[in-house]
Amino acid sequence: MNISVMPPLTLPQHRTCYYGGAWHEPKSGRDADTINPGTGESLGKVADGGATDVDAAVAAAKAAFKEWRKIAPLERAKMLRRIAEVLRAHAQELAMIDAADGGNPVREMVSDAMVAAAQTEFFAGLVTEMKGSSIPMGPDVVNFSVREPRGVVARIIPFNHPFMFCGGKSAAPLAAGNTVIVKPPEQAPLSSLRLAELIDGILPPGVFNVVPGGREVGAALAGHKDVAMVALIGSVPTGRAVMRAASETVKPVMLELGGKNALIAYPDADPDEVAGAVVAGMNFTWCGQSCGSTSRAFIHDSIYDAVLTRVKERVAYYKPGIPTDPATTMGAIVSKTQFDRVMSYIASAKQEGARLLHGGGPPADPALAKGFFVEPTVFADVTMGMRIAREEIFGPVLGILRWSDEAKMLEEVNSVEYGLTASIWTNDISTAHRTAAAVEAGFVWINEVGKHFLGTAFGGFKQSGIGREEGFEEMLAFTQEKNIHVRLKPAKG
């Protein structure tokens, strides 16, 4: 696929709520402006739904579930594969929408569309694996279990990968026989609406639904009596709010929340490789707006200075630019609110004594003056007493810490409330496995960083979430097990 030349930006024609296989004006009577974070310009109005819109969408999804659950799994899989074909065919178009609406570089957003297609195909291929089991109880009894879909599933998705999460994260619940309502991110809802346009007619009406809006929509979905399960990718505070609302109806939740992830480099690691990992793991391409970013780099004293020198050289590759330009290597912060938050953390790091190694503010390029851009920012000599070492920034701010005592370093790595990812760099296999066992994180790389692998279970420890995604476990989570006990009557005669 040639991504050096991209198609023109084509925005969705429909900007309202999609449910029951049709488009509906918001019952809330509200709409909201959508802003291009790279230019500060409006991309037009989008429906700002409310609780009454959620009620209507849930009713449509509930009605559709009665029939969707009866469709043979292999037939559901055929429909999902058709959707995957559509995603691939429109990957560049969808990438342009997300670049304009969310601020991430269009080159990366093409990859997001392809990942969503791959996830859709992956779960389509697993539909016959939702198996129960039989339990031996003697000759006069048959006892077995079956897995059934839960019902209406709500998926609340964030702004950092809008389309990838809308398309890819709908696949597992749909494959399992559930109907889905997506709440797209209020900062970047357009690609979710375009997906509804593109796949309209592939699935039965009411199986896939989209209700744009803000907190009111999220709260209404999480607390709705007819929503069987809610899955969120977002911040820890949002996860707590979803859990509180879901508790009213005792529904299960799947939460992939924030991270303050550590990269640990031992003295035997190569400084060049470590520096490359430190920069790559921060995900500067999408401005560090990633739950899995390794935003704390613990570098051993013996290679600390060598790594810093190389980090400064490597980070210069990332230069903020207009997100829809295929040459751009680093995009924009998603909104003015998030931009101000990032800048406040940079100011606090300076006040608390961290040494600025690179960046530290908006770029000087006048062509970017109207957008929400921050240079890739690296602080050295960071300590755990500083806010940038303890709190998730969700921006392009990396803190580098020096260590010499392994026990103290591991204590500091585990001292935060998060536990999503960790990256360990060493040539000693015993050190690697010992450290992997010691870190409190759900997804650990050894001599690797940042990558996800379809089929592996991704999720966090502690307040970084509940449940696992991207593997077979994700699909099983959208099912519930039923046990069936049969007493056989004696044979006559």
C-alpha cells in the first residue's frame, strides 16, 4: 500500500446516532463541534447524545440480540470477514479521518485500520472455540456446560486510536454472539460514524450501533439495566466511574486503564539498543498518548550517560507536523484541554528539579501555531518524588531515572498504582526472568518494547485494569457459562 500519497480527506455524511440499522437525530437535541487538533479548525458538528438516545439504542440492540444469538457461529464469522475486507479497502480513507480528527500521523493511522481488520479476522476464526466441557458423573447422568453470549455489550473507546478500537474491539463481542453499542471518543468521533456507514447492511439491523456523546452517554450505558456488560479503554478515574455505575446492575466490566510504565536497563545492556528502546517505547509518534508507553526509564548508573547522549540524538527524529501529511513523524495533542495538562506537567518537572534534555514546549514552526503541538520532551535526573515519575501524563513527556541498587529500583518501579506494561533490557537470562517475575505489570517485554502481538493476552495489574484483550480470553469474557444436568431414565425392560 502506497502511503506516500494519501487520498483527500472525506468525512462521514452522517453525524447523528446510528442504531437499529438507521440514523437518528439525537433525542437530546444537542450537538458539539469537532476540532482538528492539528489546525484548530472545525470539522463540523456531531450529535451529542444523552441518556434518552442510549435508551433507544439499547432497545434496538436488545431486540436484535434475540435473533443475532441464533445465527450459526460460522455465519457470524462470514459477516465479520466481510467487514475486515471493507476495513482494508478503506484503510487510507479511515486513516485520514483519524489523523484530522484525532491528531495522530496518517502514516500510523493506516496501520491502525489494518490492525482492526486483522483483529476482526482473528476473532472470526475463533467462533467455534467457545466450547464448554463435560463432567463425568456416572452412567445415569449427562452433565455438561455451554457458553452463551451475554447480550448487549457497551464499548467505550478513547481518543488515541479511535478507529482501531471501534472496529477491532467490536469484533470479539460480535463473534461471541452479542450485540454492540459503541460510544466513540467525544474528541474524535468521526471514524466510528464512518465505520457505521461503511458496514451498514452487512450485519442485521441493531447488531452494531454508535451513540456519540460525552459523559452522559458513558454513564447511561454503564448503568443501563439492559446492558449486560461494559468494556472501557480509558483513564483510571473513568474506570472507577464505570465500575460504580455498573455495580447498580451487578454487570461485569472489562477495563484497560492507564499506565505509568517502566523500562529497566541493566548494566550489561547495549546503550545503543537501550536508547532506541527508550525513545520507541515512549510512542512519540502519537505524542505519548498511549496507555502502554514506557514513560519512566530506569537506566543503570554504569550506562546512564551513554544512554542519555544517544537518546538525545534519536529523539530528534520526531518532529511535530500536520497529522494528515504522510511525511509527519509526530502528531498533535488531541485537544486544548489535554495540551494544557501536558504543559502543566512539564512546568512541574522543571520546578521540581528535573534536567531538561530535549523539547519542553510547543514547536517554533509558525505553520503549527494554531494546533495543539508539543515537542518530544525528555527529562533526565528524575526521581520518584516528582509528579512526572508518579502520575500518568498521557503526553510526550519521558522521565529518565538513574539506579544502582536493584532492590531499591524494583521497589520504585512497583511503587505506583499502575501495572500495565514493563520493558526489561539485559543479556542475562536469569536477570531477565527474575525481573519479569518481580515487576507488577500484566504485559512484559524482554529486550523488546511497545509491540502488541495478536493472540497474546494484553491487560494490567493493580489499577491498570480488569480482564485481558487481544487474545482468546477477550472473546470468552463476552460469554457466560451455563451448566446443564441431565438425569437419564432407566431403560425399560
